Amino acid sequence: MFRSVLVANRGEIARRIFRTARRMGIETVAVCSDADLEAAHVREADRAVRIGPAPAAESYLSIPDLIAAAVEGGAEAVHPGYGFLSENAAFAEAVQAAGLIWIGPSPDAIRVMGLKDSARERMIAAGVPVTPGWQGDDGAETTLLAAARELGWPVLIKAAAGGGGRGIRRVDDAADFAAALAACRREALGAFGDDRVLLERCIEAPRHIEVQVFGDSQGGLVHLFERDCTLQRRRQKVIEEAPAPGMTAEVREAVCAAALAAARAVDYVGAGTVEFIADARDGLRADRIWFMEMNTRLQVEHPVTEAVTGVDLVEWQFRVAAGEPLPLSQDRIALNGWALEARLCAEVPERGFLPSTGRLEHLFLPEGLRVDSGVEAGDEVGPHYDSLIAKLIAWAPTREGATEALAEACGAVETWPIRTNAAFLARCLDDPDFLAGRIDTGFIGDRLDRLAAAPEPSADLAAAAAAALSALSSDGASAPSHDLAGFRLNAPPREQVRIWCDGQPLLAALDGGPEEADLLDAGETLILFEGGSAFAFSATPPDPEGGAAAGGDGAVSAPLPGKVAAVSVSEGARVLRGDILLVVEAMKMEHGLAAPFDGVVEVLSASVGDQVREGEVLARVRSEAS
Ligand code: ADP
Ligand code: ADP
Ligand code: MG
């Protein structure tokens, strides 16, 4: 076994890999950008090497800097984690050329599977059932449109080099095809530097089923059963589980055999995932599940597989990379119980999942279940990388038990002033259809209004806040104003006070002392946590400056620091409320900035490629009425 490993990554995955390395007595070498000099993964590694400035392109994506760091840090092996360079064949080659051990499959396997079109061709040749589609060299719009017509609407346009759900566009008829193609190509070029596309028939109301496979360099190859990653938002996974609800022995055998055939076709070594799309409208069926792509790396959701098989997949990666055979044969790998994972992200669901950045002053992550986290209280959550801050993984003998445990854990998350999707996750898990296993990839989208609604404090929480604010007022802070005393028929009158919660006025009963609650005193604001959300209570109305209605003056500003990816209007253009004026790309996502009301674009101060600051005014719309 090698004695030291460099993880060419950051956040929770770097920490998770270090954990296994430490257990196995392998020294850990971290890398970091300037934004991460004090990050948790850096603090806990045996050594850390700075690789460059904050932008990923100049640090976590810089092959020469990473190789230099491995040499400088004395690492014998390199683990790429997921994302960044984990599926980059040139990086694997550079690691090997530097005489280091690459913890991953061969560069050839990465290359074939890294492009969805070449992967589809290889899989068709290997007899793996592949989603009906079109791939080819002639990317002319007319060729693609003809192929789409032949497949039948709706179709998906995908970036050949795609990943992370990026670039994919659904097209419902020929009229929308050209615009969707242009959008897919633009996003693909920006994200992957490659604008080639392929087409697939869009499977309606599908489920995402994937199989964990593992190969060694002696020809050994096993699967570790399936995961269900159907709960997605905009084609990005949100909640994952193993095994898949409703899976039958027959379908499991078929899909696992297809995954092994896929891996065998590229002489796969190491951890990999073969993703399938299933038409499950009549339940899972062996003849309605098709290969979608293979991810030639450790997957974000690998912990659910670990939980139900008892295997440490990172340990297996280390052993296989060091030339050892697979620790278990297929017949010794068994499924035990049920596991679910929720991805905790620093984002605000009720504001279109806008990333939430800044210093994490308060953090409580639940105990009693597996938590893979990238941050600690006091850490900075920056705008440079993706918003995943932790993963919560629950295991129980039954799906019901694991779901309940995970919902409870999500509801117990506390963060401030960073906001998270914890309440949104808990609502997904509490949904009766989810509990019954009635899921498809549209599950979240279909219920978005309810799942992503702004959380409201319970009456009990508001009462606790009112009592605490009253108690504070005796120390000189403003007191909550007494409102109309609560007249209620057939009930004793209760004292009511007006307080503010997240800037909104609220009447709260004052019928008890302050409850025991986690209170954070930020000046005259009390922060209370409930159901995964933070509520900021105050006795006086918020400062009107801060509360000005967004877009009230027609200003359209950048919601966060980023780059202008597209400008769809010019000065003088007449626009309707909701029309997208510009697109800002930040945190690896595209944010469309819409006209706040009907009017004329009076000022347009941004152009494509501009780097913009948070809050920077990029355009201004003048109402035609005024
Ligand atoms: P996995 O396939 O391991 O479940 P995902 O498909 O969720 O991972 O994401 C693939 C890669 O894209 C991950 O390695 C992750 O780092 C990255 N990624 C995660 N979230 C986003 C996002 N919002 N936009 C783009 N890429 C992302
Ligand atoms: P990425 O590499 O970005 O992860 P995938 O090909 O794995 O792209 O697809 C991402 C998601 O998009 C899937 O999990 C699924 O929800 C949806 N999807 C992909 N292909 C299809 C299809 N042919 N029909 C319906 N949905 C699909
Ligand atoms: Mg995928």
C-alpha cells in the first residue's frame, strides 16, 4: 500500500477520503486555492499545498499545479474526488507520467465514457440497452432536427461532454428546437469547452437508477447493487437511496448485469457508476431500463451504498489502485437494510435556490447518523465552488425507518446566517408520495411551490420569540408592541404582541416564559431554529432601506458574484415583466435575471464575459406608465 495520498479536491469529499486514509495509516496531503487556505479539509490534513487563486480554473482544475503539489507534498498517490478533474483523462495521464499512483480507472476508460456519444456507441456495440437517441459527427442543425423528428418529441439535447445536469434541454416540438440547441451549446461550451451535442428520446416521468460497479487490475469485477437517484431538481440529484424502491429480483439482475457488461466493455478498474433511465410508469421492468451514461469516479451519493453493503468504497479504491484484488467476491456482497442521503446545500429554496454565501457563524449538524460535511462553524462558504456543504446519510432496517430518521435529521439542521435547503429536504422526505415510493424525476418540479415555499415559524416558536424579546427589553432593548388584546369567544383573553419575523409583522401570544431555545443574539435580533430553517425575530420593524422591494426602481442587479453568460436584450428594448434580460453564471449555475415589470430597457451596462460583483446593477428598466 502507498504511504501518502493527495486529494485533488476540496470540501466534504476531500475530508471523507482523508478519513479512510487516516484509518488505514496513509498520510494525507490537501491542496487548496486562496479561497480555501483555512478550510476544514486543509486544517485536518497532515500537509497542505496552496495551488493557486480562488477561481477553479486556476487552482483545482490546474493540472500542472496539482502535479507540482503532489511532488512538493510528497504524495505517492492522487485521488481526484468527484467533480473538478475526476473524469479528466489528461489528468490521469499526467499523474501517471509523474510516477504517481492514479486512484481511478485507466485514462482510456475515462476518455470513452467521458463523452456521452462515444460511450453510447461503445455500449451499443457491447449489447447494453441504450436510451433511444442519436449521436454522430454531423452536428448541423438540420441533421439534428431531422434526427429529433425521427426519434419523436419530446427529445433531450445533451452536451456530449456534459455532467452535473448541465446543458441538457428538453424540446417538445420543432419550433423550439433551434433555440434549445443554441442554449445547450452555449452552456456546454462555457462549462466543458466543447459544444458537441447528442439527442435522446425524452422518457416521460422516468426514474434514475444507477449501479455501483468495481473492478480490479486482475480482471475482477463486481457490482454493489443499485441506487435510486430519482429525486432531482433541474436534473441534479437531491436525495438518493439504496436499494431502489419497488425493485424486483428480476429487474435487479437485469440492470446489474447490464452495468457489469458496460464496465467490462472498457476493462474497468476502480469505482464506477453506470447510470440508467427507467420508464417506471408501470413499475420497474427489465425491458424498460436503458443505459444513460457511466461516471468513471466515486459518486457523490456513494455513502448509501456503503451503508447497505458495509463496504468502505474509498478503502477499496486505495487497495485496487495499489494493485490488490477486490476484497470481496460477488457472492459475499449482500444488501442489508435501507439508506437515504440528503444533499445539504447553502442555498435559499424560496428565492429560486440562490446560493447563500458568507461566514457560517452558527452550525449545528444532527448526530446519530452519518454526516459527511465540508465545513465547520466559523468557516467561509464562498461563491467560487458548488453549494454542497454536507451530506446526511440515514440507515435503518426499513425504508420507512431510514426516511423518518433522515427527515428528522434535516429538520434539526441549524445554520446562520448562511441559509440551507434543510427544510426543503425535510418536506420532500415527509411527502406521502415519497413515502409510498411513488416517485419520478418530476417529483420535485411538480410540487415546487409547496416544497420550496418560504418557511413559516410555528405559533409556539413565535410565542417563544415574543417572550424572549420581552425579556430582552428589560435589558434596554426595544419591547414588542402590545397589539389588540386577543379577544376570543369562550377562551380566556391572551396577551398578544406584535413582533417581526424575517421582516414581516406577526402577532404572537405572550402566554409563557421564554422557552428553552437556541437563541443567537445578533444585536436586537433573535435567531430561532425550527424544521431546518432559521427565523430572525425582532421587536421593531426592520430598517426600511434594507427592505426596499427588489426591482422597485427597475434596477436589475447581479444576485451574486459571477460572469455574464448571455445578454438577451439591448438598450431601448421593450420588455415584459419576467422577460429574461441577462444570464449570470455563478456557482456553476446559470441565473436568469428578469425584468421586474413591463417597460423599456433604459440602461444596459453589462456585456457577455463581464465579471460582476454581487449587487452590481447590470440593467435598469423604466416603467412605461411613469
Ligand atoms: P454524482 O453523479 O456523483 O451524483 P452529480 O451528478 O450530482 O454527482 O454531479 C456531478 C458532478 O458535478 C459532481 O462531481 C459535482 O461536483 C458537480 N456538481 C454538483 N453540483 C453541481 C451544479 N449545481 N452544477 C454543476 N456541477 C455540479
Ligand atoms: P449528467 O451527465 O449531466 O448527469 P445524465 O445523462 O446523467 O447527465 O442525465 C441527468 C439527468 O437528466 C438524469 O438523471 C435524468 O433525470 C435526466 N435524463 C437524462 N436522460 C434522460 C432521458 N433520456 N429521458 C428523461 N430524462 C433524462
Ligand atoms: Mg448523470
